[in-house]
Amino acid sequence: MTAPTAQKPTAPTVSVRDRLTNAAARAVIGLARALPYRTRVPVAGRIVSRVVAPLAGWRRRIRDNLALACPDLPPAEVERLVRAVPDNVGRTMIELYSGAEFVDRVRELPLQGAGAAALEAAHRDGRPVILATGHFGNYDVARAALIARGYRVGGLYRPMKNPLFNAHYVDAISQIGTPLFPRGKKGMGEMVRFLKSGGMLGLLMDQHMRHGVALSFFGQTALTATSAADLALKYGADVIPIYGVRQPDGLSFEIVAEAPIPHGDPEVMTQAINDSLERLTRRHMGQWFWIHRRWK
């Protein structure tokens, strides 16, 4: 019998739409990166808010999400958020593509909040931590700042559907710090080994998960993965909600680490993570990514 021939991995399918979307994104990123940092960030925000958001249908999605989650918001506030949310998305995008310049702006930021001491103690003792966060402010501020000061922080990410965009996006966030673990069998295995070795793992907890648990977010049912709680319970890790809160100047941040979530029932722990993000979002409504299809 002849030995079976090894099968090469199937290359991801690239559609015409993928190529056009990626070309447009690269054009915006290239234009913004040609500018000084303090100019490129607000320019990217304006381009995404005024050009990308209408073309991508984000304005309607923001209005729909707000109508579901916050039906009592005044119309004027809804219209403000329709502009402010994509502006923050655009700023975040170009910050992530700014590599060392972005890291230099956040590396010295102090850790604030009730969880700061616990986070520092875990780093000192080499204990694992789950850094639970969401698509709020700039979600990579804490990871960038902690890695820059010597913390071992990895991140789990969901590869984007557009393989062309995904390739340069992963390269960009890798410039901020590694390791990074893609969702999937191989990535999950590497992630678990990293956590067991005493690493800190950043998880974005506010995405719709088809097989998640029906929990609450802004009073609506939101399918949410209990992975943060499950990993914490299995490997003895603290779960610390942490956020990079954009400041009124649009360029600087505060890093807020909330008190560790007590170990217990995974669904109760995960609901506490949702509640943490909701509380912060209600204080800074324009900083959560209302463009997401959180409630399907």
C-alpha cells in the first residue's frame, strides 16, 4: 500500500468584495498613517464616522441597537452616538496600526481601580489572570501598556472573515505585542499552555456566541461564552475586568482594572463580566462598539 499523500491546507476564498473592502481599508489606513500621530487619529475617526459608517450601514445598526437596548434615549443623543461611535472605531483602528507610537503613548499609564493591586500582585507572583474586556474605548490599551512594562500578556482573537484584511490586521496587533492566539483547536491549545504557565490572557467578552449561554446585556438576552470563567476555575486564574477608557481629548486613556470577580458558578461569573461592561458603557455611551450585532 502507498502512504497517503499529505493534504495541503485549503487557501481561504477571496471574493471580489473582499478585495474591494481591503483596498478601501488600506487606502484609509495609508492616508492616515502619512500624518503625524496627533492628527492621524482624529482624521481616521472623521473618515470612518462620515464616510465608512454610512456606506457600511453602521448608522442604521447603531440606531437599531440603541432602540432595542436604550429605547428611552432622546433622539438628539441617538444622533450624537450615530456619529461618535464610528469616530471611536476609526480612532481605535488607526491606533492599532500605529505600532510603537501607540505603545509609547500608553506604556506609562497607571493602573487604576479596585483590581489594580490584584493585577500587580499576580504579575509579581507569576499567577495566571484572565483579563476580561470588551470592544470599548480602545480594547488594546491595557494589553499594550502591560506588555510594555514586562507583563506576560497574550490575547485570543477571532480571525476576520476577509482573509486579506485579517492578514495585515494580525500583523499590526502583533507589533503591539505577542503572543496572539487565533480561535480554533491549535490556538486554543497554545493559549491553555500559556495560561497554565502563569500568563495573563485578554479575552473580548462582548461578541455574540451562537453556542453561548443566554445571559443579559442592557436588559436583553445576549448569548455569551463562559470561557473566561471556565478557564479561571480550571487553572486557578483571577478574572479581572479591565478597560482602556478614552479621555475627552480623544487621544489619551485611563486604564481601569475592576475588582476580581469571585470564583463560583460560571454563568454567574460571566453575568458579572457583562454587568461590568454595561456599567462602564452607560457612563461612556459613545465608546462601546454599537456597530456589533450583539443581540441576534
